Amino acid sequence: FEEKLRRIQRLEVVGQLAGGIAHDFNNLLTVVIGNLDLIQSDPKDSERVSRLAASALQAGERGAELVHRMVAFSRQQTLDPHQIDLNEVVTRMSEMLRPTLSARIAIELKLAPELWTAFADPGQLEDCLLNLALNARDAMPDGGTLTFETANRVFDTTHTARDSELKPGAYLMLSVSDTGVGMSPDVLAQAVQPFFTTKEVGKGSGLGLSMVYGFLKQSGGHLDIYSEAGLGTSVKLYLPRSVGAVAAEPPPPAAQIVGGK
Ligand code: ADP
């Protein structure tokens, strides 16, 4: 019986993961289709066409990578963490997103200078950011501002939210904020649950935030969500600072927050 239970639990995890990958794959397809649609609407502007095509190509390549990872996972492979320059990832993601967002959505970057190096799986981090950015887009049907922010953070005491704990130490904060519809306390409380969605059938799988949450937990990081109905939402990801980088750098400067809450 114990063994059966373990198998069922493992199946549940695989099911959640597969659903999550399908969700991410769908997000990437949204980018590809959106860009092709824009190309079709005005195929003569070659400079614009080549920009849109480059972005669609990048999303297509990410999709291929995702499928590759799904195959790798079925062979029981896990996260492949690397040292990451979050400012570079955010800058690249925002360029990739621009054509997918309506002109009424402004993208703002608040990148901390002298940001430490993070340690996480870069492909999965990008999937998380895409999920969060598309949630922000959905929350701003009448336009608004999507803000990406990075900062170095030091926690002196254990920081707890939901059922995840962040041990004291050095972390990188990356937030994705919108000025959209926000969430009621009731929705906020359930937002991270797998398959919880308030979106119409076919528009949401309810797996985006649960994937982000799972990724951070597995990476030794942490997820905080601040949201207020009518005002907007800020999703903060905390990733561990790369230990390898610590030895190579001068002592850490004091925690910095650039325009944070
Ligand atoms: P999905 O986007 O497929 O619904 P998620 O797990 O990403 O799945 O989100 C779950 C729910 O949380 C959404 O249906 C929505 O109600 C709420 N939510 C997530 N992100 C935001 C946001 N930026 N603004 C407002 N509500 C959000």
C-alpha cells in the first residue's frame, strides 16, 4: 500500500508537470501566432516584419527546447541550474514580449546596478517570466504598465509565506508587476493552487502560478504575491545568489531595493 501511495503521488506530480509544460508551450505558441498575425496585417514593412519574425523564431526555439526538456524529464532528469545575469534575462524577455503586448501596455524596467549573480535553471526561469508577463497582460485589457524590477536582497531572519520558507541569506529579487485588475483576497489565497483559474474555458489552465511556485521552491527560492483588486499585482521571485560568484566578488554591498514596496 505504501508503495502504491508513493506511485500515485509521483503520478500526480508528473501530471501537474506535464500540464504545466503544455501550458508553457501554449504561451509560446501565443507569441508565435501573435507575431505572425501582426506580420500578416502589414507584410510590406520589411523592418517590422523582420523584427516580428525574429521574436516568433525565438519563441519557436523556446518551444522546441521545452519539448526537449519534457523528453528529458520523462528520462528522470531534473533542474539544470546555472549562474544567471537576471538583468540580461529581463531585458531579453521584455524585448521578446513587446510585439505580443498591446500598444496600450508600457513596459518599464527597473534594473539594479551591480546586481549579484543568481543560481537557477535559466530555461525554466524564462518560462516563469513569460507566464507572469502573460498573466499581467490578461489583467490589463485596457492597458497599463508592466514593470520588471531586480534587486539584491539579504534576509537576516527566516521569511515565511504560504507553505514555503526562505532561510536567512543572500537572494536576488525579481518582480513582475502590473497596474491591472488585481485579485480579491479570496482569489489571491487560491491563485497558486494547480488548476485554479478565473479565466474563461480555453484561456487559462490554472497552472502558471503553480509552476512558478514549484520552480522557486525547487530552486531554493521563494514566491511572494501582492495584489489588490482594482490596483494591480506584484509577483516577487526570490532566487538564491550564486555561491560561486561570492568568492570571486568583493564583500556584498548592503541590500538594495530600487523603487520597491
Ligand atoms: P491562469 O493564468 O491559467 O488562470 P495562473 O496559475 O497563472 O493560471 O493564475 C491563476 C489565477 O490567478 C488567474 O486565473 C487569475 O485569476 C489570477 N491571477 C494571476 N496573475 C494575475 C495578475 N497579474 N493579475 C490579476 N489576477 C491574476
